[in-house]
Amino acid sequence: MLLRASSEATDINVDLGVVMVGHSTTNAEIPHGEVLLQFAEAAVIGGEGEIAAAREALLTALGPAELVDAAGVVGNFERNVRIADATGIPLDDFLEERSADFRSEIGVDAFASQSND
């Protein structure tokens, strides 16, 4: 939801489906989007070699400060997801309503969930 809000605030067209399928040509408006996506994917699901290559590509494209920023963002999102998954935190009603359109669009609703009802 934060990506959608920030893309709207900066008037950048972002394909949120890229988080489910990987590469997308519709995210061309995001500066260095391809190298950032490769880094995020490698950090979350890559092996040591993939992570090292993605880190080097990001360092070359953006520099050391931006590499640290990108690593912090990836780490923070990964941490948030793990905490939510481990504790079974339900989606707040207002977030469920505001995210229904893009959750359906990118296929997130297909993942198993457990209701607290």
C-alpha cells in the first residue's frame, strides 16, 4: 500500500503486479527500477552468488549510499512480513478496504489466510 501511495504522490505509474511476477516493462518510470528489482528479488529468494551480483550491480548503478538505503528498505519489508506472518496479524479493516482492488489484481488474495472470526 505504501508503494501505491508514494507512486500516486509522485505521479509515477507503477505496476504493482511486478511483486508477484517479477520483471515488467510498465515500471520504466522508476529510475533504476530494474536493478532495484533484481536486488530485492536476490535479497529475498536468491543464493549467495545472486545476492553478490545484485549488490555489485546496484553499487555500480547507484553508489554506496543508495545501496545501503536499498538494503535497509528490503530488510525492513522482510522484517515486517515475517513479524506479521509469525504472529498472525490480521489486515485492519480500513487497509482491507483500501487494498482490495490491487490485492485482487496482483493475486495476493489467492494465498491462504486464516480468519480470527
